[in-house]
Amino acid sequence: MPKFPWLTVVGLVILAAIFTVGFIGEDSRPQLLRTFGLVAVLAVGCWMNHRKRDAQPPVESPEGDKQPVLID
């Protein structure tokens, strides 16, 4: 990536500034905390779905290779 790692550092500084402003503002703090909570719930849900999908045994296709089971 061009300008690596400086663009990453600039992005992290901007993200830190957004969080700082969000926590300083009395009105925006509860919204920011609820957003963190929502992201945590979604991350746990995705992790649990991934674990459930990995626990299913593979099924052999007619060609003989193993495919994961897809449930509609």
C-alpha cells in the first residue's frame, strides 16, 4: 500500500480524535457507549455462528471432495 505505515497512523489518530470528542461531549457519550455494546454483541454473534459452522461435519459430494453442509 502506498505511504504505508503513515496512512495507517493517520487513520488511527483520526479514529482516536473521534472517540475523544465522543467521550468529551456529554450528549454523545451514552450513544458512543451503546454503539460499543452493539459492536460487542454483533462480534460475539458472528463468533458463535462461525463456531457452529465449523462444528458441522463435512459432507462428501458426488465428485468425492468434502464440502461443508449448507442449511437454507
